[in-house]
Amino acid sequence: MRTGLQQTTGLRQELKVNPRLYQAMDLLYMPLLDLQQHLKQELLTNPFLELVEPEDEEEDSSDADDVPEPQDMAEPEAPAEPEPEKSGDDEVDWEAVLLDGFETGGQREEHEQQEWHEPVTVAGRDLADHLTEQLSLLALSPRQAFMAEEFVGNINDDGYLACTLEEIRDGANQVLRREAEERDIDGEVPEFSEEEIEALLLIIQELDPPGVGARNLRECLLLQLRADGQADSLAGRLVAEAFEELIARRWGEVAKRFGISPQAVQAAADEIAKLDPKPGLRFSAGSDNYIIPDLVVEKIDGYYHIFLNDGNLPRLKISRIYTDIARDKKRFDTESKDFIATKLNSANWMIQAIEQRRQTMLKVMHYIVDRQREFFERGVQGLRPLTLREVAEAVGMHESTVSRVTNEKFVQTPRGVLPLKFFFSSGLSTSDGDDVSARGIKDQIEKLVSGEDPRNPLTDQAIVEILQETGVQIARRTVAKYRDQLGVLPARMRKRV
């Protein structure tokens, strides 16, 4: 066998995805706000795209209809002022713009600056700002102020100290040694001692909000109780001396240990539950999340109608001026022809892709409404099992396409604003052969727990038996899984004495 490099020719078939197909999938995936920004960007980069103005829509509709007689026309509220005639200097030479590579015509740049100016969100005050402001009001020495900044920088958004005191001390001492070397200070620089660090921690823990600077949950609760004057109360003693038993809700053991009744222990636990386990979050600088529904479902005359909420979406059309100029291909060189063809094809494809996106979303939502009609009539209990594959088969699309349509999309319904993913869930069979949604089962479990006797809470097996009486076939482990997803504690930990 001869070894070495050889060149051979051959035929083979390869399946390659068109780049425009990737872009179409991205458009389908985009929520309404992202799509709006994307279309604005396309308007800036593609000269063959332009906005459809209201007067253009009226002109198109008037061209399609017959011109009415003067007596049939409504009188305008106020006569429109005639537009001043544009002189030759004011008109834009579109032909020159196209031939010069779209760099002439000063009005286009001015239009972009005025039209696409985006407001910038101003940052608010966070926990670090709140703590720094309080420290500035204290009579701290420069040495203490330096260390206080180290503490504030190591407090996380929850209000807890994110590192140990030894790490803070070592970091501060390292900064002192580096400063001494840079300034060429003779002699030893006094480093921070463990006592100084602990004393300054007490100063930090006296700041607002109560509980800030704690190293764990137990210390956070103790700081809040101390700030409220309850350090020596039963609640303070329970947190200080029996915190593990308190978390496990072993009321009987705690009652015997402190020589009190279980009712008193539970009453103290209720007071502790009112404390804030994450005091720093109230000063969190998290941004507000606004939801704009992509679709609207309204009930009109007993029928559910579906609308696309795309009124604020830029409506695009092909620019007639640029298209007319581009037809004269003899005036352009090869590079300009390729540029014109690429941009024109991209503009046509973009308009088609947007329309395809609209039709796809409407088709998917129509099937969801037909399938989940009982939900719109009766609420969560009427929600039926639904999967992406079922919708894909019904509307004649691929399952991944339906997933992109429903991802991060919201719909405004008579039952509130809901994500499209809300309508998809697994199902359980009933004794009469029907299917019930897992979301509906969770709602039943939540209602059963909220209406139970606190002194005798329902166990998972008791919930299984109640659901089986209504015809729902469900296992105990499934009830336990749904209960955990709802954040409901086991029956032993829900019991009141």
C-alpha cells in the first residue's frame, strides 16, 4: 500500500441549511420587543426597506376602491394646509445617493439621529450605597473607614458577609503592605489584628437594615431580634440555643428542653417566621421586567377571537424610489450590482419572513384555544394535557418550530396574561377515560392543603385517596413531587399543636 497525500474527485450529497433559514428561525424565536429592535436595525442597514406610513395605507386603500362622489365624502374637521413646494436644493437626489454608495444626502443622517435615539436607564441606589452613606455619618478613623469599605465590598445582595473575617483581614493587610512599598515607608506598618476586625464587624452589623453583615441565617435572625429588643425573649433563646430543632419543627423536643408548652414554642416560631431571611434584597438594584403580550385572546359574542399585538411593530415595505433606480443595471459596476441584488433580496425576504411569522403564531394559537377551551371557560381545572408534538402534528409543522413559537411569548386572555408554555403540560388518566392536566392536579392539591385542618394536615396518601375519589389515578410519589414543586411542606411539618 502506497502512503502519501493524494487528490481525488468525487460526487456526494450534503444537506446545508440556508443562512436565511437560520434568520427565519431567529425571527420566530424573538419576543415582541426584541423583534421590534431587530426591525429598526434592519431599517438602518438596508436602504431598500422603509416604513409604511399611515398616509401610505390610506393611499393604498383609496387606490383599491372606487373614488367616491363629492357628496358622499365626509367633510374634514379642519382644512389641511397645502404643503410648500420643495425647491431643487431641498429635494434629495436619490440617484446620486445610490451611485455614491449611500453616503450622500444629509437628511438621512439627521433622520436617524432623531428617530432612533434610545433613552438610557439611570441606575438606582443599591445596598452598598445605603451602607456607605451610613458609614459616612459615623466618627470613624481613617483606619476604620478603610476597613469598613472592605466589609461593604464583601457583603452580597442578600445582606450576608460573603467571606470569612480571616480573608478580609488578609486582603486588607496585603493592601497596606503594597501601599508601604510604593510609598517607600520606613519601618513596619501596623497590620489589622483579629480584635480590630471583630470590633468593626459589630459596627457594620449595627447598620440598617437589621441583619446586614451576618455570616449565616442564625446570626441574621439574632441581629434582627436584638434590634427589635427581643434578644432575651423566648424567640431569641430558641434561635440562639435550639436553632436546628427549630428548623426541623420538633416542637415537642424543644418544649421539653425549655420546660414550656408546645403551643408556646410554636407561637415563638411564628414570630421568628416574620423576620426577613434576606434583608439586603429590599435595596437590590434589580431591573423591572415588563411583559408585552405577543397575542391577544378576546371573547366576543360567545366566540374566542385571536389577534396579534403587533400594532407598535414597524411595518415594512420595499422602497419604490430605490427599486426604480436599481432597475437601470447598466449604470452600475459589478460590485454595485451585487450589493443592490443582495440588499433587495434581503428586503423582500424580510417582509415575507415577518408575514410567515405572523401566520405561524396565529395558527399555533388557534389550535391552543380550541384545545384549551375548557380552561378559558372554567379556569385551571379545565386545562387539558397538551404537548408540543401534538400541536406540531395538528398544524403541520416541526416540533422545534412550535417550540420556537411558544418560547418566551405571552398572550393576554380573559384569564390574565399568561406565557404560551402555560398551556403545555403532561397529563394523567381518569377512571372515565379522560385526561386531566398535571397543572390542574397541582391546583387541586394546593386547594386541598389550603383548606385542611391545621391540627390534622393531609398526608400524601390521604391526598392520593381524595383524588382517586374524583377519578384521578395518581401515585403517592407523584403527589409528593407536585407538592415539592408547589413549595408545600410535608404533613409532619405543617401540623399545628
